[in-house]
Amino acid sequence: MENQVTRKAYIEDLARIQEKIVEMGIAAETAAKNSIKALLTFDKKLAAQVMESDDIIDKLLIEIEDSCILLIAKQQPIAHDLRVIATSFKISTDLERIGDHAFDIAKITYNLKKAFDFQDSHIKALADCAISMINMSIKAYKNADVNLAEKVCIEDDNADSLFAKTLTEISNQTSINTMPEFVFTSRYLERIGDHATNIAEWVIYLETAERIRKTKKI
């Protein structure tokens, strides 16, 4: 009976870790969405809120890491259970980096001197792509959806293409005074897409035990 109780508690602990990952994913996606919205609408108040919310994401990272370490020490998991814990470490790190990039974009917006029209720009298209990739990767994790995870990996090529177009657009249209800020913004958005791709790859590993790593084109 004691073993059954222990096993039940162990399964519940694993489930809570995965729930925390989804919670962190939603928080990171929200931060990224709001940072982009703040940039597009020149909303410095929203940008400040994004920067303040970064502590929430960091706190979730620590909670997930502590829970994983404790579970390893107590239960010595194997097979799929061990992959749940291993991928929790990896995915939470990628989500924390997405939160950091959202913070960086919000900080750029907060420090801008004037508004810019991005509605028909490649920056907006890249932002939409990055947010979609985060959303799909979190859904893939939550629903154990390998097919959706594979779509995220494929979409990374589109993000890379948009990033290249964004750099060309910036060099052709942006004043020299604001060019660095928008180059950095584009780079942060491209990196958000990379982290979403990493998450998708970990989902595939979690569900299939197959390690894949998407090779960037040179």
C-alpha cells in the first residue's frame, strides 16, 4: 500500500512539473506578445510592465529546476519519466531566454524617442512568426503532439528568411540613429524563434526518445 501511495505521489509530482512548464510557456508567450505590441503601438507603459513581469518567469524557472532536482534525488526516474525531467530542464531554460528577449525588446521600446510605423514591415511579419512558433511549441508540449512540433521546426526556415529581409529593410529605410535598435530587435525576434524550435525538438525527444537538431543554413 505504501508503494502505491509513493508511486501516486511521484506521478503527481511529474504532472506538476509539466503543468509548471505550460504555465511558464504561457507567461513567456504573453511577455513576447506584449513586448511586440508595445513596440508596434509605442506603448511605454506596456513595455515597463513587460520588464517588470520578467521576475515571474525567472521565479518559475527556479521552481521547475528545484522540483526536478528533488524528484531525481528522491525517485531516480528512468525511461520516459527521466525524459520528462530532462526536457523540463531544457525547455524551461529556453522559455527563460524567450522572456529575456521580450524584456530586451520592451527596453528598446521604452527608450525610443518617437513612434515608428511597423504595420507593413518585415519586423511585424517576423514578430508574428515568432509568436506563432512559441504558441505552437507550447501546444505541442501540452498535447504531446509530435506533428505540431515538427511544424515548428519547419517554420524556423521562414523565420530565418524574414530575419534576413528585415535586415535589408532596416538598412534601406531606417535612419542611422535608430538602426542599431531595430537590428537588435530583429535579432531578438529571430532568437525567440530559435528557442521555440528548441522546445519543439525537446518535445519530439520527450515523446519518441529520438534526438534531432535542426541545422541552420549558412
